Amino acid sequence: MLQAHGHLIDSGLLSQILNTILSKGADYRITSFDVGKTPEEVSRLELELIADDEQVLEPLLNALTAFGVFEKSVPSAQMIGAEKDCCAPETFYSSSNHRTEVYYKKKWYPVADQRMDAAIVYDKSADSFRCVKLRDLKKGDKIVCGSDSVRVYPTGAQQQKKGELFDTFAFMTNSVSSERSVDSSVEKIASEMKRLRDSGEKTVVVCGPVVVHAGGADALASLIRKGYVQGFLGGNAVAVHDIENRFFGTSLGVNLKTGEVVAHGHTHHMRAINKIYTAGSIKTAIDEGLLKEGLMYEVIKNDIPYCLAGSIRDDGPLPETVNDMIQAQSEYAQIIKGASLIIMLSTMLHSIGVGNMTPSWVKTVCIDINPAVVTKLSDRGSNQAIGIVSDVGLFLRALDERLN
Amino acid sequence: MLQAHGHLIDSGLLSQILNTILSKGADYRITSFDVGKTPEEVSRLELELIADDEQVLEPLLNALTAFGVFEKSVPSAQMIGAEKDCCAPETFYSSSNHRTEVYYKKKWYPVADQRMDAAIVYDKSADSFRCVKLRDLKKGDKIVCGSDSVRVYPTGAQQQKKGELFDTFAFMTNSVSSERSVDSSVEKIASEMKRLRDSGEKTVVVCGPVVVHAGGADALASLIRKGYVQGFLGGNAVAVHDIENRFFGTSLGVNLKTGEVVAHGHTHHMRAINKIYTAGSIKTAIDEGLLKEGLMYEVIKNDIPYCLAGSIRDDGPLPETVNDMIQAQSEYAQIIKGASLIIMLSTMLHSIGVGNMTPSWVKTVCIDINPAVVTKLSDRGSNQAIGIVSDVGLFLRALDERLN
Amino acid sequence: MLQAHGHLIDSGLLSQILNTILSKGADYRITSFDVGKTPEEVSRLELELIADDEQVLEPLLNALTAFGVFEKSVPSAQMIGAEKDCCAPETFYSSSNHRTEVYYKKKWYPVADQRMDAAIVYDKSADSFRCVKLRDLKKGDKIVCGSDSVRVYPTGAQQQKKGELFDTFAFMTNSVSSERSVDSSVEKIASEMKRLRDSGEKTVVVCGPVVVHAGGADALASLIRKGYVQGFLGGNAVAVHDIENRFFGTSLGVNLKTGEVVAHGHTHHMRAINKIYTAGSIKTAIDEGLLKEGLMYEVIKNDIPYCLAGSIRDDGPLPETVNDMIQAQSEYAQIIKGASLIIMLSTMLHSIGVGNMTPSWVKTVCIDINPAVVTKLSDRGSNQAIGIVSDVGLFLRALDERLN
Amino acid sequence: MLQAHGHLIDSGLLSQILNTILSKGADYRITSFDVGKTPEEVSRLELELIADDEQVLEPLLNALTAFGVFEKSVPSAQMIGAEKDCCAPETFYSSSNHRTEVYYKKKWYPVADQRMDAAIVYDKSADSFRCVKLRDLKKGDKIVCGSDSVRVYPTGAQQQKKGELFDTFAFMTNSVSSERSVDSSVEKIASEMKRLRDSGEKTVVVCGPVVVHAGGADALASLIRKGYVQGFLGGNAVAVHDIENRFFGTSLGVNLKTGEVVAHGHTHHMRAINKIYTAGSIKTAIDEGLLKEGLMYEVIKNDIPYCLAGSIRDDGPLPETVNDMIQAQSEYAQIIKGASLIIMLSTMLHSIGVGNMTPSWVKTVCIDINPAVVTKLSDRGSNQAIGIVSDVGLFLRALDERLN
């Protein structure tokens, strides 16, 4: 990373610098150029040298010094050992969800396991860096401190770097509005899901109980059956209400066909849980032929990796629910790993949880009837989430129809 | 209206009262009976005497006096003349939207033109009562004052009286929730609309511009074409965006097919207005073949009575927009008259306006993605409105499909 | 529970029944009385006999039989033993949050540990009934089945029974509206909190992180210091952001004084967690003088029972966070026990969790800027929650000022 | 406006260009410079020449041609005469709310009366351009067509041009979140209001009825009395409810002190209207001593220019309400003219109306409990509006306290 300040343009310095680089057989990439707007203002240039032969660089740098070019002080990463488990040095670099590189031993190392709010640890034996959550730090871990030796590629830059233009996702807008037709969103998500399925890539669904209440469970079950879903994340409630629906035709006691509140319907979810308890688990209920269809049925029958994370408001919970939050976060992270597309369906809690663990370059779509959910996701750092304000039941059915 | 207070039950008075009525050839209807829960508490009874022969009543009343029964003081309506135009006496009875009767000259008169927030005026020549807005009062109008001589039938009571049970609308719930499947609502509204069309009754649609933005305009146009709509109420904006959509394929500059913001799209609505200005009006644009399809096209082609009410936020406005609010309210009221069903589509402003003018016994459905709209309608007195929280574009398309 | 059907009133039967009861030295309470509105309709009466001397009842019942009075068939509770742990019989009675009694051995037993969605278990040794969550059932537990032998007192009835009128809470309305002045709510909650503190009763606060973001943490800390709070329920996030605020003056990176986003502020919550990790726990950070003020400081310094429940979206979590949801629910339930007032501050997740465990007669207030939260609480059965739609930061400060 | 494309930097052309300009006694301002990032990419430069002596320009331009510099084809504005009233040529330039200039007769003319969605008309006699709404166009008006000769300064640019940095408003963020403390916003708005008052500048308030319901009317009345408001815009409802409150202590029938629904309170707003009708107008009611305090009282007593715009949902309306929307828009525009600050208080309808008429450089703050309102304002082009999600009653009181 080289820098030059001053009256680069009118002095002719700039052209001399660039011509020198090329003449020495190297190449350049201008990373930043603030042009002085008026004759009085100085310009600031930052560029990277690119050379196949590293031996070219040293003499070139010396040559450029003559033009006032100095190496921007990218210091080698400062790393401090953790004094005890779970504790980072005070100045530890806290990661974002963007692609990150650390400058060390004169080169830029990519960081593995990218996620927000982690420390970056250097693994000496593998000569590599990766994100580690504070609670997973071990005494002695070498932790990157300060931000001088770290560079970050925000999403757009990253996409260009990979030569992708995400044409199908070009509908991204920051504005989260209920005043939009969802047709084009359905169309684009459908074709992306198809593309991913056909190329063996991974789509993960994060699913709230509203999907069942709003009449979208059958459509989502159908998408799973057709192979469009490779991971399923939710909580206890979505499973309870899906199973209530299969056993009693209701969701929270409301008949999903007629929309009427059924007598004693408010006890149905507890009866559903009791049936599963009696069978032993959702899986055994399926194996024994007790549970014959639905969302959880398709998830389990099709061996979709899934995790139902527990919460303070759970009834039951169902035997498959993971009640330890540390374990649930681990299972979520495992399922998200390598996903190309994450579809968040009307659950703020689990969506924010997923957003925390997901790199910013994973395409993320969030469908919710409440525009505030996407605003909040974005406030929490998951800016890549594209918000679609719609009725999740009707939306899923339109998506499923489109993928028939 | 007769009343009795006291220890009616344990004293045996109650049976004596009722037996006396029957023995005199009259009949009774108990309108209210608060039973004393314990021996110490008194009971309160209100009943109406029913007799084919009015001559029976006088002696019967005398006979009942012996049991402590007294006539509840329903005084004949007190009426005071308006001292000047637009001004009611200070104690004027301000109407609700429920069916109302006034006691006068020893009988109950029904009130015509029922709406909320009106005065009740007696027309001597026709010997009848009707609701009149304050601003329409004329000096000398006889205005009902106080509430002692007025009785009101809340919606439920009214329905029983008419012997209808509104089975198809039995899904009424007060709870306005986005966590419901809209399937059953679509089903019920569809069958009600069909029933009304087939029996020659009137369905009125109140329509906001979101219907266009959300991709519901074609479905609504189709419903109009198929004869399901007998009145169309909206503002300037819904017409502007519908016409923008027909001329440019966009709504507020967003391409409705692709969801993309079109270059210079934000000027489209003004160009659409300019085209209509140049043609002279929406009607002439249709007549000249300039405007060939869409919501306004179907409204005008099918001679649906309509009114576009102006507002402070209008662009243009279009020539058909009614810019005087007094006139717009009159036209709205005229179109609502006699409606059996009102469907409010994502416009708080016009829906509250319509609610103000509509009797409580008109079935009213309000579809909005924002649950607060229905809460607000209800706060403003339109408690009969059934709220459906959904995506209005998807909803209208489901409705139209169902009615194919 | 006695019942009589028929033409009770005009036949004079009713007065005979009541007089007979009184003449035998017993007393009555009419629990239900549907009066036939017309001579053709029959009336239906239900009443309870009250007698100090139980020996009076037998002959009295015989005497009443003559008038067609029959004992309503309240069968003795049917109880079935659990066949294995966690599993109730299929027809188990699933509890509501209302006060409940079970009819057994000819009398009504109150049910202890009232909460919604539990089974009711009979403890033979103590001759008593109590609510037990499905997951806590043990093989052999005697579980009430069916609803014929169960009676429930909805909140209103319960209040009358206890002779309380909750005057100070008479502002209860179902309508959840943002269009209300909060002054009177502040006033009433303040005087209720004062009354409870002065009489040694228990107020529990359920608190979301928005309290910190919205600038209400100091006010709530002040209320705790002044003795108005006897239990504190929340999650990891409220503690993280409170501590971030104390260490860095920010909440989610936003300076709470200036409202500006602070450079690198998005890392502050992780640095706060790291400081606590390094200290060992919040408690040790306080003991060591590292954390000197704030919400968690006051909670811990004042020995307020508290529980921070973990969730799938936690950063850290802090050492005091309870990550096992079964344990967290137990701790929550323990803290709620005996509460007279629960104040829910802008957290849907924890509020629904608390609602699930709380009897319906506990006064509950929910302050949130989003009206949907209270609707959802009510949909989940916590109908007693009074919703106040306001800015929780300004609200808490008004409350704290009022209690100075 | 000059342009140059090509390998400007490495070729040294750029420095030659700039040096030539300076050497001829002229100056430059670089308006745009896309730097080629790699040796292969070309750069694109746009700059403006600045010369005190216009005679310098011609020879300088010739000199620069040698370096491949060409004048960017800013054509003189094409103007077409309106063929009839209200009708613009099809290709008319539809204005934004940003500061705009038209290139004509070799110079840039500023456009007067800036607002969005207008045509730009050239007034030959005054040799000037201004925005004219379509409906105000007259046959023969010279209307700017196409966008080639128009340039626009978005808000940021404009502010820099004027040398202002709006430090006090540096809290602008796009994110509309309810999770913010409003303290700093109160502080900043207060100091800006004070600054404007003290310097004789103009603050305009746009006010919805929620201000009354939420208990903010007294605070706003106090701000008016203290001289902080120079224009008041609203509708009929805010005046009705303010006056209801003064006459009956209620707002929509709810007692503002106790929060209780008052018996017959739902008729109060009609009684308030009737009282005003009887007095003749709000003004006469004040003059006669009938109306003695409140929002409308202060507005009228202090001779604040105001406009109450009618709407389809009005009760009454009050005599001061402007029922013709064309006239109401004119009055609004007149009051907005020259405003330095506009404060929008919980009324989407009037706020969007105001946004349509307001140049983008007027500081605009929108306080609403519903985050969607600000999103919608922004969708409608009023991007400058800073949203504050809070309880408007508490907010106004905090603001008034701060300005004591």
C-alpha cells in the first residue's frame, strides 16, 4: 500500500509515478484517489503495487520514494496472547461480517470463519487467521489487536472482486417499503433458488411460527420436498404449531381452513406437545406413522440439517429443541456454513441470531409483514439483508407455485 | 317500557307481573333483567308490553302499578328549533352510526340517513326523523335534544332483529393480527361478493394507491369487469398511479414487473398527469383510445359510480378529482348509500372518511398491511370493520382468482 | 351447584325455590340466570347453596327437588396416572392462567401454582392440586382429565370475589392506541408502585435492551435504588448495553448524550463483554470497583433477585446469563411468584415468556412503542396486560420523576 | 463545463491541462473525476473554468483543445411553448426539490420557487426561470424540456456551497429507529429553534391531532407563545380536538388528565364544533372570550400565519378550515416560503403535502411514533426529513421544558 500526498496532478508527479511503476515491469491498482478540487487543495493517492516477481518491488519502492511516495504504514499485525480463557486483550480487533484480511509477515492473510463480533486469532501451526468468539478463546491464543493491520472488503467491493454481479439480485434497495409489488421479488428469489439447487449450492431457511399461522407451512414443506432447502433453522414454536396443525388442523387454536377459533383450541398446542412427548420425539412420531406430513415431517424425512433453538417463551419444549443456547448457536453456525442464500421468514429473534453468524457476502432475504424487522437487522449490522414487506403465507405460496 | 325494582324474585312479584300481562291478552318482551345475586340485592326488570289492541294497554298498566311496576319515563322527544343555520341547540343529540329510534307522540320512530356525528331533525310534513350534519342544518329545523327519548340498536342486536346471522361473516374477531392465514377471509369475502352480485346488492370499494404499488390493480380491475363492484371511492393518487402504470409500466417510478427503479421514473406520475391534462380528462383519454386498460378504465367504462376526493398532498390533481371537500363528502355519501358491503383497501384517510358516513350495520372489511389502521377505524367509531392484515396486492389476486 | 330449567318466573317457581333456601337457614348465590325473554322461552338458573352447617344441605336439596331443582352434574375429578415421565393422558386438562378450582370428594379444591398450559396434578399426601408443566410430570402422577370437574374464575370475577375494585387500575381498556396521553398512566402506575412498596408487596420488571438505547436506564436504576423493584427479568442484551453505556457512554455504538454514532462504536459492546469476562463476572466487576453505576449495578448492589435469560442472538453471553432455557424458565417463575405488579418494558420475547408463567390476576402493564406487542401478548393468553404505547425512555423518566 | 477522457494521468495530460488553465490567469474547479483504477482504464474528468475576465475564456478553450479537452455539450435550454393552459410539452423537465439551475444563453440561471413535480418556466421579461405547477401553466408559457441543460445540486452539495455545515444537525442518519434516546434530538432541535428565533428566521410546524390526544398541545401552545413558531399547518381535526379539550377537558372523548373515557365523551367533538358554529368562527369565539387558551388560541392570538386544510374525513368542518384543496395548497405554500426549519408532528397526510412543496435544503424534522411515516416521506422524495420515532406528547413537553 503506497501513498502520496501533494499537488500530484498539476505538478505532473502522478503521471511520473504511474509511468515509473509500469516501466519497472510492475502494475498498479489505485485504491483511493481524493483529487484536490481547486489548485490550492492537495490530492491524496493510495495504490497497490502488483508484481509477479516480488523481487521487483524493493527497487521500485526506492525509485518511487523520489516522487514523494511513501509506503503507507501498514504495520505487521500486532498480536497479544490471551491471558486467560474467554478473555481478549483490551485492544483486540472486533470483527465485522465483511471479508477481512490481516497484514502479517509482509502479506495479507484472509481470515477464515468470518462473522461479526469475534476476535481474530492467529494459528501458528497452520499460518492462518480465523474468527473466534470471545467465549471460545483459550489462554495463550494469539489475538490481533488494533485495526491498523486489518483491511475489510465491504460487500460491493467483494462482489466485484469475485467477478460476480448478482444480476438476479439487482433489485436490492435500502428502502424497506410495504408499498411494493412482491411479484418481481418472488420471481427473482425463485430463479436464484433454482439456480442454487441445480448447481448444488446451499439455501438455508430461518422460519418463525407465523409461517404456520399465516398458512405458509404447506408451501414451505413443498419447497423442502422439491429440494430447494438445505438447512432449516427455527425455534420450538414453529415445530409445535406445525405439529398442532397436522394433528388438529389448527394453529394457536385457529382453524387454518375456516379461520375460526375452535372450541378448546387454545389447548391444542399442549396436546400436540403431549403426543410428541408420549411418542418420545418428533422423529419417533414420524417413524411410528403418527406424524405423516407437514413442515417438520419434510425436514426430518428429507434429512435436512436443522436446529430448533429454545427460548424463554417455549411451551414444552419439544424433545428436539436445543435448550442450551451455546449449543444452539454452534448448531446454527454449522448449518449456515457455506450457505449461498438465507431466507428469513418472519422471525426477528432467530433472524438476528443468524445475522450475527453470517458473513456479509451471503445473499440474505427477509420476508416480514413488519418493516421494522429489516430495519433492526440492519441496525445490528446485517446490512446485506434485503427486506420484503409482505404476507409470508401468501408469499410462500406464490414462491412454491413459481417453482412448480 | 316498563320497569320494576325490588325483591322481585323471592317475593313472587315477578311471576305475578308476567302472569297479569298474559292474562290481559297482552304479551311481553324482557329487554333487561339484572338479577339480584344474593337475597340482599334488589333486582331490576325492564320489559316492553306488546299488544295488538292498543286499548288493552291502559288498563293493564294500571293493573301492573299494583305490583310496583312503573312506566319508565321515556319522555316524548324534546325538540328545539335551530336559531341559525349550521347551529344546533347546545344539548342536541349527537348520533352514532347504529340504528336509532326516537320516541315521539307515544311511538318509536326510526331515524333515516343514519350516520355518526349528526343531529337528528324532525320533518313535520313527513312526520319523520333523519340525521343531518351540523353544517346542513337550517334555521328553524326541529332538532332532537337530550338522549332520554332516543334508543339505539348496537350492531349485534340489529342483526338478530333482522333475523340474519351473517353466517358467512362469522369470522369476525376483534383481534387484529398479522398472524392469521387469509385463506378463509378470501373465501368468505368472495362468496359474500358473489351472493351480493347475484342478488343485485351493492359492494363499494375504497381504494388507496398502495393497491397499484403492490400489484393489485389488475385484479381489482378484473373484479370490476366481472360486475363485483358497484361503487369506487378513492383519491387522486390511486388514479394517478394507475394511469402512470398504464402509460409507463411503473408506479411511483418502480417498474411493477421487475421491481426496479426506472431511470427518470420519479417523473412518470407527472408525465401521466400531463397526458391526461392534454387529453382534457381521464374520460376523454379513454374515449380517444389513449388509455386502454386498468383500474380507472374499468371504473369509467363500466359506469361504476366513483369519486376521487382531493387532498393536501395531491399532485396535479387529475381533472376528475373533486377538490372541494364538502362536495366530495356528499358524493361519497351518495355512493355509499344502500351498500351491503364496503371493502377498504389500504387507505386510512378515505376509510375513516367512509366510516364516518356509514351505518354500523353495513358489513365492512378493511385490508391493510398495517394493523394500526383497523385499530384507528375502531377508535373512530367504525367498530364493525373487520380487519385483515395482509399484503393487499397478493390478497386482491387471491380474491380475483377465487371469483373466476 | 344447583340448576333449574323451565318457566321459572311466570310459574312462581323461582320465588319458591329462593324462599325455601332461606327458610331452611341456608343462603344462596345466583351464579347464572338466563331469563326467558318471551313467555315461550324457558329460563335457566344456576345457583350455589351456602350454609355454615353442612348438615342443612342434604335435606334442603331433597326439598328443592320438588321444584324441579337438580344438582348440576359436577362429577368428581377424573384423574389418570401418568404412564411415563413428561407424558399426560391424552384427555388431560390443560390449564389457563385464571384462578382454577377442581371438584373432588364433594368439594372444590383451589389449584396452586396457577399458570397457563400446565397439567393439574393431585397430591394425595397433601390432599391438594397444583399446576405442573408437562416436562415436570413424573410417572404415576395423578392428572386431572376432562373439564367437567374444573371451574375457572376469569379475572373480573376473581376481583369481585376478593372484594377489590382495583380503582387505581380502572383505566384498563382493550384498545391499544398510540393516540393517548401517557400522563394518567404514569400517575396511576406511580401510585400503585408506591402503594406496593409501602405495603411490602412485590413489583417485578421485565426489561429489554431498548430501555438502554432509549435513555431510560438511569431512571430505572433510580427506581430500583428507591426500592420500587423486587425482581428484575431480562436477557443478556439489556445487561450488555447497560454495561457498554457505563464503560463507553454508548449503546450499540450510539453516544447516548449526543445521539451520534461513535467511531468504532459498534465494537463497544464486545469490549464491554470482554471487560466483564476479564473481571470474571458482572458481580466481580462491581466488587472490584470497575462497574460503578447503572442498571445492573443497582440490581446487584440492592440484592434484587434477577435472571438474565440467554437467547440465540446473544453476544458473549455475559457470565451471569443463564444459557439453559429450562433453568431460565425456573428462575423466572421463582422471581414472578407472589408478584402484585409486573411491568414489561419493551421486550416481546421476555414478556411473552413471563406471561406464560403468570396468573391472570397479577396486574400487568406493558410499555412498548409498537402496538403489536400488546396485541400479541393478548393473543398468547395474557389478556390482563394493559398496553401503553409510548417511548419507553421518556416514560421511565416521567415515572421516576413522579416518584421523587 | 469542460471534459476530457483518456489516459489523463499516466500520460501527464492532466497536469498539462491544469497548468495551462492557471497560466492563462484562469482558475478551475474539478466537478467530477473518475480515475482509471488500472493502467488499462481511461479516466474521465469534468471541470469548470472560473475567470474574472470572461475574455480569457475563449483563447483558453482553444488552447485546451490541444490536450483533448472538449466543452461538454451543455446545450442551451430547449423551451417549448405550452399549447394550452395546464398542459406541458410531453418532454417537459419535471423538477425535483433540489436547488436547480438551467443553462441558457451561455450561463446558468438559478430556478426560483423550487419544489418537486413542477415544470420550469422561463419569464422573458424578467429573464428568469421558476417552478410552476402543471395546473398553473398558461398557454404560451416557455417550458424547459429535456434534462441536458439542467443541473441539480443535491442537498449535501448545496450545503457545502453555502459554506454551512449544519453542525447542529449533524445527527442526521438515514436509519429510522425507535431504539434511540431522543434526548440529543430534543437538545439539538431546541438550540436550532432558539437560534432561528433569535436571528429572525422562520420555523413552521405541521401538526396532527395526535398532538392533542397525546397530551402535547399545551407544550406546543407554550412554544408558540414564546415566539418559536412562525407558521402553523394542520387540518380540521387538530383544531377540533384542541377546542374539544379546552371546552370539555377531553380529546376524542378521553379525559386528558385521567385517561378515562368520559360518559357521552364521543359527542364532545361535535359539541365543540357546534359551539364554534354558534359563535361564528374560532376567531370570534376567542374574541368573545369563549375560547381562552390552547393551541388554536395561541396561533390566532399571536397572529401566526396558519392554514387548516380540509379532508374527506372531517367532522364539521370548522369555519376556518379551507375546504378547497387548490386553495389550501396555495396557502400552505405561502406559509412554507422562506422557512428555515419545518417540524412535522405526527401527521402523515399533511407532512407529505408539505414535503411536496418544500425545497430540499430546508431542514425538516418529523416526529412520529410510527417509523413507517418517515420511510414514506422519503419514498415521496423528501429525503431531507430527519425522523425521530417517539411519543409526540412527551417529546413536545421535553422540548418546551428545554426552551424555558
